[in-house]
Amino acid sequence: MTDDLDDIHPILQGAPKTTEFRKLRKRIIRSVREAVEQYGMVGRSDARWLVCLSGGKDSFTLLAALIELKWRGLLPVDLLACNLDQGQPGFPATVLPDFLTKVGIPHRIEYQDTYSVVVDKVPAGRTYCALCSRLRRGNLYRIAREEGCSAVVLGHHRDDILETFFMNLFHGGRLATMPPKLVNEEGDLFLYRPLAHVAEEDCEKFSKAMGYPIIPCDLCGSQDGLQRQQVKKLLDGWESNSPGRRQVMFRALMNARPSHLLDPKLFDFQGLAPK
């Protein structure tokens, strides 16, 4: 499916012709296709997706994978790339529109100064992530409605999902994480995470090899002591000592056994009786 690098969308033209990159690209495309099919992301109501492009390695990988699947006739939806410029000081506002125009991808660039709101509302010493995410999500849902999209598509990958699970476990007292598919609170839009099965390391290797114009996040990423960074370091340590540990833990999220946990809302312990 993905061997011919000459017959491909412009977003993938100029890709390295090495065997290693071909394997990486195939692995990413296979994993994205698997997630789309496994979690039923394409339904009869899905005609157009709003693909969120932050400018990070993950969102570039997401966009390239979805474009390739559509190019190959394996994703029967229209794709609209969208960047929400949140007014962060020094944000290179022309990088993404220039790139998207160059590779011929339909897009919308939206400016909303949520940065000033977050800095004003969040007390000194507290992290911006929660409020920033809420404001960003609200704007993306609005844009999706305005553009006639049925789904907002985000670039969260396997490692984001694992980290969120452990953050909920350690700090939230619950077994939960980012689902690959959900319906928003208003009930009118889907939210998809097609990179759910893709490792962060693969996103980084892919985006670097393709030479995409990566834009770092200087808002959240510049703060020290974030819970997510602590969890990431913990997972890095486990992976270093036991290679493959992340994938084993991820598979566990797909293999839940309510009868072997302690939540009476998920399993009828009181009604349990021997045959």
C-alpha cells in the first residue's frame, strides 16, 4: 500500500528512501488505520473532519497519516486542517499557513488570544494546562460547527494516553484515560484520536525525517514540575529497564476485566453466586 513514494500527496514528497523510514511510515499508517477501524471513527454521518494542527511533531504526523489514508482511498472523509493561534508571544504565525498552502491542504487559521486569558486567570505558580485546554477545546468545537465538520481530530498518541492513565491513577483516584473516540458534552460532535496506537517516539522520528517545521509549545512546555512530566520520567525509567514495557501497559488498557477490579457499578458483586 505504501511502497511507492513517488505516487503520493505533496505532504509526503521528499521522504527518505531508506528501508528504516519505509518501515516507520508503514507502521504509523497501519496503526492509524487500525485505530480508525477498531473504534468506528468513520460513520455514515462523518463527511468532514477538523484536523487540529498545533505545529508539534504529533499533529504533523497525524495530518500526514490521515492525508495518506485519504489519498489511498482508505478514509472516505474530507479533511480540513486547523490551527488555533492562541496569541502566545513569539508564535510564528506564518509558518503553518505557508506550509499548508505549499502542500495544497485545505485549512483554516483562527486567531484567539486565549494566552492573555490564561495568564490573567491562573494564579502564580499554578500550571496553565487545564484552563488552556478548556479554552482551546471550546474554540475548536465552535470552528468545527462553523465549517460543517462532524468531528474534531486531535494528535494525542499512545504515550499521552498512558501518561493520562497514570495521572488519573496517582492524582485523580480513578482508572481513566483519554478515549480514542467520544462525543462532546453538547452531543453534536465527535472527538477522535487516530494516533491512539502510535508511539511518541515514532511521531518524533517521522516528523524529523520529513523535515516538517515543528513549532514548540512555549506556554505549557516551559513550566517546570508538571505532573505529566513527572509521569513521563517514571515511564521512561520503566521502559529503559524493561524495553517494551509501555506497549505492555497500553495493551492492558485494551484488556480490562471488571470482575477483577473493585467497582460495583461495573460488576454485580452482590449478585455473584456459585452455579
